[in-house]
Amino acid sequence: MGNTISGAGDVAFHLSGPQASAFGAAFHVSPVRMLYCDRNLVIREVNAVCLQVDGLSRSEVIGRSLGDVYGAAIVDARRPNIEAVLRGEPQSTVEWGLRRATRGRLLRIRHEPVWDAAGEVIGFLLMMEDKTHLHELEQRVSMQEDVIRQTSDALAVVGADYRYHWVNPAYAMIWRRAPEEVIGLTVPDIIGAEGFRQRVLPRLTSCFNGEATQYEFAWPNGKGSDTQYAVRLEPLRDENGDIVGAVVNMRDITEAAILNQRLRRQALEDALTGLANRYALEAELARRIDLCLQAGTDCGTRYGTALLLVDLDDFKVVNDLAGHVAGDALLRQVASLLRSLDQTAFIARLGGDEFAFLVDALDETGAARLADRVVASVEGTGFVWKGERYSAGASVGVALLDVEAFAAGTPSVHDIINWADRACLVSKEKGGARVSVFHPEDGEMQARFEEIGNLQVVQAALKEGRFALHVMPIAPVDGRSKPWHEVLLRVIGEDGRALPPQVFITAAERHGLMNRVDRWVVETALARMPALPQDVRLTINLSGQSVGDPIFRDFLLAALDEAGIGAGRLAFEITETSAVRSMETALDMIAALKQRGHGVILDDFGSGLSSFGYLRHFDVDMLKIDGNIIGNVREDEVQQTIVAGIVAVAEAMRIRVVAEYVEDEATLETLRELGVSLVQGYFVGMPTPWDEVFC
């Protein structure tokens, strides 16, 4: 025959000479699987890729029927197509492969009739083209189009002529239009000329110069309030890399902005009193130190500051006799009193019963006079709770930020607070309800500070074994968590009575003894645990000094390995501040504890600016919310929002939340409704000697 495909068999086509040779060559090198069958469905030719995919040789294919090679079921399934093509009708279908070699692949199958010179159909070409990749690509494109169309992010493309080339429905909806009403208009047409000139034009200019830029703005939402948007502009380039426009992405961040605002407020404001907190005080002191440095010798007269540190003398008595709710009321009363003494002063609550009073440009005489007014006002006002009158007093320490303070170098924020703290401790040592002024070169002040540091008490307790362990219950309220007991340390005085922990802990921290104290607690608790029931779980506090000490970390891990306490029975409480301050060591310790099956609790969470930013770094099991945040949570919607925010973040990270200072059933129920996992406080259980609980 004159019209053939070159190969093992001679097949006639409407081709001749070079055309037939070219077709034959294309047949054999084509990436599409091809074979030729005669009218009897006998395979007369097959190309290389078909043999390769099917894993067959030519001898296994040529001269055999289509059903023998590929199976009768497949031939029967394609019988209508075969009959049609033998009538001269080309057929094309798309279907999933049925044989093992093509199962899971999407194939485009074509049946093309082959004619002889007389115009009779003598067979057909069967072509099988793999379209799986193209199908997957089409699916991805379709999915991307659906995502872009349905996403809540507002997307748009703005050309170099400032006209909208494309927008999605979310973008058009912001401006209360349909997408087709936006496309083709200029940006000023949509957002207004003033907004374009002031807010958008400078950033689009930067974007057209190749810089990605972002900003935030508020826009009326038609409901009487504003919606806060975060906008990002990215340069849009053509295939040559030339910038032809900008891709605009607008996201509604209203809820996040409100939460951030509340968290920033919480980070710089004391939740109980509404005063500034320690972090705000430190920032303000830093600002004033900078002003003094710039003023030089004029520091005392132009920018000098008097820091009054106010510590209540009888706060613990009120707490013990009337409860923490009464104590909170006393703190709010003192905060109000301090505000009334000087409307221009910067007033902060440092925590517990300590307040700070920052006053501008006062010399020592003026500062001492103001401090005397504080003492007299607190004592004269007293405190009444449920018809009972309690005495109230305050000790005040004064530190001056003046030329003398800079004599030996630039003081740090912590130096100034420490000076006022030392002076306040001297006032307390002298009997309280009085004022002391710190002088950097005052040797007597330094000596008395060492005396009142209770260093000897701590040293004697370590030497003579006058430590005792108490435990305080931590109760689950979520129906899932397990109960715990927090291990607390007490020092037994020479009279046999337990001393307030704050007295010796402050001294131990100041003089670097907390590592030894923590060692005693760990060793004692581990030694006693074998005698406890297996379902008892304990939490042990670690001080900031211990968390930051690699030597203590090695001791702790060795002690745990030797004790062999089962997983899930021990957890260690680390304050947020100490974890951030000693992050590298803290991360190593946390990882080692978790590896051994012991839990980690981040204590005092929410007390600082870093809370949410650093939380991702720490693999902890529980967060213990700072007591100042709990406050009057049962009535304060802001505090409820903060707690709910912390719970939401914790749930996303699979972390349980513990709330302290639970003093009544109403507070407990409020916290339960907010999603807190466990609670702790006098309503749940008081600190009790170890032997009375685990007898």
C-alpha cells in the first residue's frame, strides 16, 4: 500500500510518500499513548510510550486482539465508541483510568477512524492522553477563584493610573457598591479625594516604586461606629518584571484592635484601682531620667522628680480579719485618697499594698512634707468595713531624682525604685507611719537596710531547719481537669509561729538565697511524695533566681531523676517575669521537665506587656492568671473580657487556665462561665500545714 505508518505493520491512510513517513515518525515519538486496531479489533501498531506505560513488549501486543491485551471488560465499556468510530465517526471522551497502570489518572481517550484509498474505514487509532495534571491545575485555579471570591479579606488591583482593574465582592462591599460599579473608576472616586490625598497617595507612590507598605485606618460602617482596617499594598509586576499596579489587601481588624487596646490598657493600668501599674511607672521614670540628663545641672529645678513609695502598715491585718474583698476595698480607698492629694502627680500601684507617687520639681523638704501628708491622710481616714473600723497606716520612703542622684553616674529606673524601697523599709523598721528619705551616700541608711532585710531570719531558718510546708488546693471547675495542691513555704519563728512569707522571700531574693530555699522545698516535697496517694498532684513554685540559674536546673533534674516520681504528678510554677527575663535557661528547663513528664505552669500571667507576645515561646500546661486581673471579675465587664481573651488564647494553644484569688461562690461561677479550668483561693481552700492535709 502507498499510505502507511512505518513500523511492524503496514497501515493505509490518505497519505503518501514523505507525509506517511512524517506521520509514522510522529506516531512513534508522540508523548500520547497510541495504538492502531483493524476492524476486527486486532492491534496492528503501537507506539513506544504506550508500551512503556502499560509495561508491555511489542510481541505481547502486535497481532493480538484489543480484548486480550486490555481486557474484555474495558472493550465492552468502550463498545459504543468503537462501533461509532468504525462507522467513520470520531469519538472523544474523558474518563478515569481502569487498569492498574492508569488507575487514579484522568485520561482523554480519542477514537479516530482510519480510511483506505477507496474511502472505507479499515480500522481506528486509539489515543490515550493523561490529563491528570491539567485537571488538578484547573481544580486549584477554581479553588483559588472561589477563595478569592468568598474570602472576608477585601482584595483589589489598582493600576498605575489609579484606576481599579479588579476587585472582589468583599472590597466593593466596604464602599457599599457591587464589584462592577468599582472596576474602571479611580481610587479618589471611591474613597474620596481627601482620603486619597492624605492616606493613600503617598503609600501608592511608594508601592509603585517597588516598596510594599501597610497602614491602618478607620472607616464609618453605617452602624454608628467605625470599622478598623489593616491595609497592605504590594507591587504588581508584569511578565517582564515591570511594576504595572498595586495589589490591595484590606482586612477588618476591629475586634483585634479593641482587644489590643484593652490589653495595652491592662498592661499599663492596675485592674483593681485604675491607677498606673509598675510597668507604666518604670516608663515614666525612664522618661524623666532622660529629661534630667538633657537638663544637666538644672535637673533639680526644672525636671527633678520626687518618688514616694507608700507601703500600707496594716493591710495584712485587714486581709486576715475581714478577707481579701475588704483588702481590695482598702486598696481602692487609698488609691482615691492619693489622687486627691495632688491632681497632677503620677500615681501607680506597684502590686500588693505598695503605691508610688511621682511629683515634679520638689526638693527634699517639699517631698518630705508631701509624704507626711500621705501618712497623716491614710491614718486619719482609717477604714470601715461592714460597720467595723480598722486602723490604717502607711510608711513612706522618698527618693529624689536630682543632681545628687547623678553624682556617681546615671541611675537606672530600678535604682530609683530601690532607693525609695530602702527608705520605706527603714520607715517600717522604725515602727511605721513615718517618712524616710534616701540619700545615695547615707551609710546609716545602707546599714539599716541590711538589718531590716531579714537576712538573719532566712539564714537561721536554713541552718536550723525552721521551714515548714503548707499546701493550698487548686480545684477543677471545667469537669475535665484534675485537682492539684500548691506547695507553699513558711518560716517558723523563734516563738514557734509561722512568719509571713513575704518577709523572708524578699530578703532571700535580695541576698541571693532563694536557690537554697527552693532546693529545700524541692528535696522535702520529693522525699514526702512516696507516702502520698498516687492521685495526689503537687505544684512547686520556682523563684526567678532559680529559673535563671543553670546550676539549679541541673540539681532539679538530677533530683527528679533520682526520685522517680511518675509522670503527671508534679508541676512547677514559673512566673511570667522570670521566664522572660531568663528566657534561654527557662526554655531549657521547661523542655527538660516536659521530657520527664512533669507539668509547667506560667504564674502571674498577664502582669506584663510581654504576655501574649512571649506565650508562644513557652511549652506550658497551664496559665495562672495574675490576681490583679481577677479582681472584681464578677461585676467588671472589662476584667471579664480580659479573662475571656486569655482563655481563648489558651484554648487555641491547648493550655488550661487557673484563676487565683477566688474569695466567693459568685466569683467562682463567673470564672467557670468564662471558661477557666481550675480555681484557687480562700473560697476553695486555705493554706494548710502539710501534715494536716496528708495525714
